[in-house]
Amino acid sequence: MSGINRRDFMTVSAGVTALAAGAASLPKARAADSSGLIVCMHGITSSGADFRTCMEGWARAGIKAAEPDLLKAREYEMTNGAGSARKLMDDLGLKAYSSTNQLQLEETSEQRAAAVEELKWKVVMAESLGADRMVIPSAANQPHTLADYDKVYENLHQAAEIAKPHNVALMVEFTRNSRLIGNVRSSLSVVRAVNHPHLKFMIDLYHFWAGTSKFEDLDLINNGEIHHVHFADTPLSPLVEVAEQKDRAFPGEGIAPLQRILNKLVEKGYNRALSLELFDMTVRNTDPFIIAGRAMETITPFIRGVG
């Protein structure tokens, strides 16, 4: 199935806006089950809304786990005062299972110095929100050689040291187009080589299935080594060779064997958030309450299917 922006909005409404009437009645218990897996919302998925609107919409749909956008949280606190973002989340019954994100930390580039400065305030904000982890994707798009990895290890160690005083673990996210950390094997190798208690491995299932990883690579993961999961499907169309981030699909609407993958992650000891991360602008600009209801509807069956 193609990304949501490939359909006209009337077609989309059958799967998204129809939830407006029914999402409020979704049983709250559907957000999690005894496995510990829980439906989570990623900040980018509702980036068209401000922090309060986003958090209130998610909570009203029954979401308990959030991966808040740190920039939006900071903007909210500029108006409402220090600590107000955490108070809002606490009042709504939302817990920050992760936080997002900081790019350009692994690669030595002209942008890295600015990225490090951004990381410094972001780990403070993450700590303030109660998040003990933060995503750091690898989006390096320039050619590299094996010799470059010594600097990658040094850069990531430095970043982890910045996060350490704030009890935040930085989670390396491999991305399918990265020229440095583009699959499960490379990510595990880098995280293990750095060997820092505040640098962890995570997995985004879109980048996993649409990229160069293999299902068998999941057997390389040690028990308890997965620190976080982004949960989205790989679309049938457009083909992965030309697909972009915006083409990610809701779970169950694409071609990835998500249940098989999730079962393996649970076998490896994963029992936390499944965070819906979508980039389509129609989704991002839709009422967060509606999209969170759709997250509950599409992710919960996979949680129930574990076994």
C-alpha cells in the first residue's frame, strides 16, 4: 500500500478521520498488555500541532507512552515556565519513554560542532521530561572509508559523556541510506566498539526492512540489548529504491513481516515502547487525537499477537 499522501483525502478518511468519533471509546488497556509492550507516539508523527495540543490529543486517545519532540517541549516552556512540559505530561498520565532527537553526532563534519551544542540543551530537557533516553540517527550521506570509524567511535563517546550527567542514554539509530551506520550489523558493531554505558542500540523497523539488514541479523542482538523501537511499516509502493521517509506506512498497511519481527524482538528481551514514527505531512497535520487513535488501532493487534 502506498504512503497516505498517495491517496485523496476522502480515501484517507476511511482509515484516519473516521476515528474521530470512535477513538475516545477505545479501552485504555489497549495501550499495553502483560508483555510490557506499549503503544507510543513519536513527536514527528504529530509535528503539525504544538506541544500542548499534541500531548492532550494523545492522552485523550488512551496513549500512555510518548517520545516527545524536545524542541517543542522547550518552546512550550518558554511560554509556560521551566518544568511546565513535564507537569503537563504528568497531569495527562503520559510518560516519556524516549525523546527525539539529535542528528550529525557520529560524523565529523562542519555541522557537528553545532550539533554538539544542541545536544547539551537537549539532554537537559530530556532529563526534565523524565526521559532516560534519546535517539541519535545516523544520516551520513557522504562516502567514507574504514579509517573513518575511529573518529566515529571518538565522536560518539564524546556525545555519550555529555549525556551521562543527565542519566540519558543516547541510542544510535541506523538509517537505510547512511554511509556510516546503515544496518543492524554496523550499528551493533559501532555501539559495542564504543562500549559506553550511555550509548545504546535501537531499531527502527522501517529502516530495518527497507534497508540492507537481513532478518537473520536479529539473531546477532544480545538479550536485553535493544533499547528502543520505532514501529512503522514498509510500503509496497513506491519501491524501496525510490521511497522516502514520507512514504512510511501505518503498521499492517505495508509489506514488512512486523509480527515475525516483533516476536523476535520480544525473544531478545524487548518489552517496552513501540513508537509510531510517520513523516507524511497529511498525518503530521491531522488532529493528534485521531492519529493516536489510529496508532492504537494498528499497533495493538501486533502486541496481542506476540507469542
